[in-house]
Amino acid sequence: MTAYFIRRLLLVIPTFIGITVMVFTITRFVPGGPIERIISETRAMQAGQAGSASGMSRGSGQPLSEEQIARLKAYYGFDKPLLTSYLIWLSKVVRGDLGISTRYQDPVRDMILEKIPVSLYFGILSLFMIYGICIPLGMAKAVRHRTGFDNISSILIFTGYAIPGWVAGIFMLVLFASRYDIFPLGGLVSEFFDKMSLFEKLKDILWHTFLPLIAYVIGSFTVMTLLMKNTLMDHLSSDYVRTALAKGLSFERAVFTHALQNSLIPIATSFGNNISILLTGSFLIEKVFNIDGMGLLGYESILDRDYPVVMGILVISSLLFLLGNILSDLCVALVDPRVRFK
């Protein structure tokens, strides 16, 4: 098994290079980069200084000289061939240097480290809620198949699945924050958070967390719950469970000692993939609730064409996703004793 996981770890390297090469190439050819933004801002500044009439006439020309544009390309690394630029960027990443933000001129690593705790907070809570609720709910639906509880819960979770998390977030903000003023409109803490006592701070954080957390988990409930239900129902109808019941084992013990462990195998395969969500967060949900985490940072960096930040977030998310796949294999091996990696 050790040799298998070593090979999987070695496969992370070419996969990571393939992902980053593709995205790095896209960032070089997508219009609206830092140089175009500087040109646009310079043109707007000159138009404002020259007045409305002269601004219209000069706004259509090039505000920067060819020498200035060449200097900007050299500063941002756009003067080198694509492969050379990628190798330079990759060598810096290996040393832990994710570059400098073209928008804020801050180190990308420091910007990401500043946002990670917020996304990690919501990610861990979401993970506990998804697995802590969906597994018992799926078990209850399996043993009460086609009852009123199963039908009503199915309607609720399918309704949640049909509504994207960020759309549900907007609806909850309009209803519970704007109309009835029960929850805050956004953010993670109140304005006077520093002046609160410890208990008031905890209460304030939970008050701000409630709506975003629902938006995070609302779409995942259906997949995990139905996966647990259908897998458990398949095992409950299998021969080894019927044999256990025929030998006098109670239904509850047959579920918990025989069918449950085998039913957790599909759940275990998806556990590792959720690790990347812990840190990267959700772009649109964090934007809707104005949560200053990794998701909002990624959203704003894409809009601003802040490519070093985009690539820095890609490095972290892709590595977490690749390592999460390996963790999923390990979880399957722990749950299913029949699995042996050779």
C-alpha cells in the first residue's frame, strides 16, 4: 500500500504541471490584463485633466509611448516567451513565492494567508454539517422508504438541490435581512465587534454565520443524502443481510453492524475531494454575503485580471484537490477491508 501511495504522490507532479500550464497560457491570451488596465486608467486620467471636449479627442489615442509599454511588459514578465515565463513562475512557486499582486502590489502569499482562516472556518462547519446530517438522514430515509417522512424529506432536499447556493443566499438576504431584519446583510462580524465581550463576540459571529452556512450546504444535502440512502437500501436487500436476519439478528444490528460500513464506501470516496472546498470557499456565496475569504479574493482577482493572485489560488486549490483524491483512496481502504492497493 505504501508503494501505491508513493506512486500517487509522484503523479501529482505532472498533473499539477498540466493544470497550471493550461491556466497560465489562458492568462497570457485573455484581454484586459494589468497593462491594458493601466492604459485605460491613464487614458481616463488624461481625459479628466484635459476637460470634456479635449478628453474625447485624446481618449481614442494611445496615452503611453511604446517605450513605456515595453517597460510595463518587462515589469510584469510579458516580454518573455510563454514557456520561459511559465518556468520562471514555476521556479518561484517551488520556493514558496507566489508573486506580487498586479492590483494591490502585495505579496500573493500574504494575501492568501490572510483570507484562509475565514474560508477554513466556513469549510469545516459545512463539512461537519453535511456529513453529520446527511448520513443519519440517508439512513432514516432508507429504513423508512416510501413513508411520509421519506416523501416529505425528498421534496425538501430536491428543492434545495434545484436552487443554487448563491441564489438561496440572495433570497435569504432579501427576506430575512432586508425585509424582516433578523440577520445581518453581510460580513462576518459587526461594526463594534472589538468592543464586545467574549460571549457577545461568539454570539455575533454565529449570527453572521447562519445564513452563509445554509447557502454553503444547501446544494450538497441532496447528493450525499440520496447517495447514503440508495447505497444502504442496496445492501439491506443483499444476501448477507437477509442471511443475518434469518439467523435471528435484529434489524437494527443488521443495519449498524453489517450494512452501514459497506454503505459508507461511496461516501468515503468523496470525502477527500471536499478538502479543497475547505480553503478555497465559494466565489459567489462569499461575494453575495461579502465574506472576506478566499472565494471573494478569487472572484475579485478574476474581475481585476490580477493573474498572480489567480494563479496563487489555483496552486493551492489544485494541490488540495489532487491530495484529496489520494486521501479518498485512503478513506476507502480504511472503510473497506477488502481493498488492498498493490
